[in-house]
Amino acid sequence: MNIRVDWRASVSLVGTVVKYLAVALLLPLATAVWYGDGLVTFGASILVAVALGTAMERLDADPDLGAREGFLMVGLTWLAVAVVGAVPYLIAGEGSVAVPTAALFESMSGFTTTGATVMADISFDTHSRALLLWRQQTQWLGGMGIVVLAVAILPELSVGGAQLMDAEAPGPGIEKLTPRIAETARVLWLVYLGFTVVEFFLLYGLHLAGYAPEMTFYNAVAHPLTTMPTGGFSPEARSIEAFSAVVQWVIIPFMVAAGTNFALFWHVLRGETSNLFGDSEFRTYAGAIGVVSAVGAALLFVGPNLVGQGNPFPVAGDLEASLRHATFQAVSIVTTTGYASMDFEVWSGPAQYVLVFAMFIGGSAGSTGGGIKIVRWLVIVKSIRRELFTTVHPEAVRPVRLGGRALDERALRGIYAFTLLYFALFLVGALLLAVDAARVGLDLAVIEAVTASAATLGNIGPGLGMVGPMGSYLDFPATSKLLMVGLMWVGRLEIIPVLVLLTSGYWRS
């Protein structure tokens, strides 16, 4: 069989990305120098990234990127950065992430913005500030997309950049905002950076004003790095529960923004606000958050009093607390951020089921959110309505429209196929996790297997039970951790680009 894919070109360009990952390691290196802890870890990690990236680059001195090479490059890039991103955990040798499987899990969870952790103890007593900052930074790098960032700053990727961004970017497609795709990539990253900076100033401003005593300079830097990519890693073991109510209210709109199509913000900055509020996907997204929040708040308000179950303040009967926690968790789960304002493990059953339902909604296309995505649900609902209409009126021709534009049947089939594959992978993942747990004698409840599969495939982070918001994935056997690494990888690339690599038609002549 003749192989039609120039794999050397793909691997060479992956090497370029890996080499430049060393630049990202400079921030934790500077943090290590400042705090006097972790200098060797990040110095050695930079050498590893440069050496490995340079060696891969030399496979092809003049790589030519075609359609097939683009798919391979995107898929391999996410695996390669996860592997290199695990190196600091291994060299540092701190806590439960100092073994290869756990380090790879934590790194893949970071870059894919999943936020699932295998850290047994999230504290500065166990881990250096530099290592925890690297953990946060991996999410920020992965949020808008490693390849989108590479297209924005590496001239060798300007040709074929649109194809690379389509293969990587969440959602059915990416809107070209400017004539040049590299410029579009830079616009998206600048909007992303702008939100991150604004959130930092607000959070640290609250600290300086006395409204957020725990939101130190370090925390004010760390949390925007994981809010905007809808990541959810926090240097605090109790996540956002560790902070005041005003901090929780401030973070909510930033999570909403992170789950919104970033192209819409570009239009808003140009004065075209009607593009945001007139967008059918955004309206549906806002409506879904509103409904989930309202139902959750009502259930918390009339539900059991949660004081004394790990929660210092009453929730039932307190309108502000019920509304805040329900809205925070609804936004966190719908956008797949994974933060927690309280341990929802102690919520009543119906309130937890609302969150499980929200796991399958997802953010907007072109956002940093994971999951199935609002736009796909919107198209599916419109398709069902069309089928019902044409059943009654068989002579009618009624295309499915989105934003006033008729979608072609190929795009519709792609959305149906993705949704079907998503649920198939979710169920297979849950089944394999349950079987693997039984193999090693791990007492894993059905809801834990189901939510662990949904949370890793959807890049959400927390589930229920032992993988709840205050728990971890540490107790899973190494084989299950590797399975979930695969689920996170496939989920971040939205399944199809990965499955394409597994077909013989992709490789053969």
C-alpha cells in the first residue's frame, strides 16, 4: 500500500510547535525564580521541549502542508504538547502527579481544558507555586487552541492555516473575520487575552478593596488563566468556594463570555452589537443557561438545608445563595468550565440531575467551551421540526435555516454523525470504565462511571461521586486514566478529525 500522507511534514511542524512551547515555560520559570522553588524543574523542561522539537523539525526541512497532513498535524500536536506538558510534573516529583500516567492525565486535562485532576492534595504545601501556575497555564494555552495560536504567530503555517483551524476549533466551523486567516487567528487570541486581563484587574481590584481577602495577586493571575479557556483548574482545593460571594458573582459573566462565540465579540468591538443579540445560537445559549439556572435555584431554595454538610452558609430558603450557587454551577457545567462554588455532591438528587443534563448541552461554536455545542442542538431541533412539517406536507421543500442561511444537507449529515458518535463514545467510555474498575476491585458506582465518561469526553472536569467537584480521578487504575486521556483528546478535537486518522482511506493511495 502506498501511503499518501507526508507524515514527515506533519511531524516536522508539530516539532515547531513543541519547540515554541519552551517559550510558554518561561512564565513558570520566572515564578520559580521569584519564589525560589522549582528552578531546576522548569529549566530542564525547557531543554526537553527545545531538544525534542528541534529533532522533530529536522525530519523535513521544507514541510509542505496538504489537507491530509493538516489532519495529522492537528491530531499529533495535541498529543505532543500533552506529553511535553507532563515533563514538569515528572521532574518536580511532587505528590500524586509524579508518575507518568498521572502526569500525562493532568497535562492532557490541562491542555484540553477539561479540568479533571489526579492531584491528591492541591496546596502549596505539596506543590510549588510554579508547578501549579504551569497547570493553570496549560489550560490558557489550550483554550483558544494551540494550533490557532501557532497559525497566528508562525508564518510557516499561514498557508493551510484555515484548514488547520477548522480541524481544531470547537464547533462546526470558524468564521473568517479578516481576509487573512493568520490575522483572524490573531484577532481571536487578542479578544481572548483582553477578557483574561480584564478579569485579572477585577479580581485583584476586589482584593485590594477588601471584598476578596483570599484573592491574592497569585490567585488573581491564576484564575483568569482557567476561567477564559473554560478550564476549571484552581490552585485552591475547594475551587471557587474558597472565595467570597462577590468573587463568585464576578466570575459568572466571564464564564458566560468564554462559552460564547468569540467572533461575536469582534463584531461588538466594531460597533455591530446586533450581531451578538441577533445571533440565534447566542440567544439559545443564554436561554439554556437561564432555564438551567432557574430550575436549579428553585430546587435549592425549597430543598434540604445544606449547612453542616461541608457548607458554612445556609442555602435553602436563602434566595441570593440559591440563585448564586445554581447560576454558578449551571454556567460552569454548560460552558464546561468545571469550577465549583460549593460541593454539589450534597445537593438533592433532582438538583444533581439538572447538572447531569447540562453536561450534554455544551458552549457555543467558536468558544472555548466543550461538549456537543448549542448550535448542533439548534440544528437538530430545527431538523426535527422540518421532518414533522414535511410528513404532513410531503410536497413542501423546506431547508433547515440558521441565521437566515439555508444549511446544505452535507452539513446536516455531519452534525447528525457527530452527535451520534458523541453519545456512542460516551456510552462505550462509561462501560469500559465500569469494566476496568471491576477488574481491579474498585467500587465504582454507575453514576460515577457515567459522569466520569461524560466529564472527560465533554472536557467538563467534575462529575458526581468520587469524581465530584471536591474529589479527583486519582483512584482510577492506570488503564482507565489512559482511556480518559483518549476521551479528553478525542473530545477536544470533536471526534471526526481523530476518527479520520483511523480510516484506511485517509492513508492509502
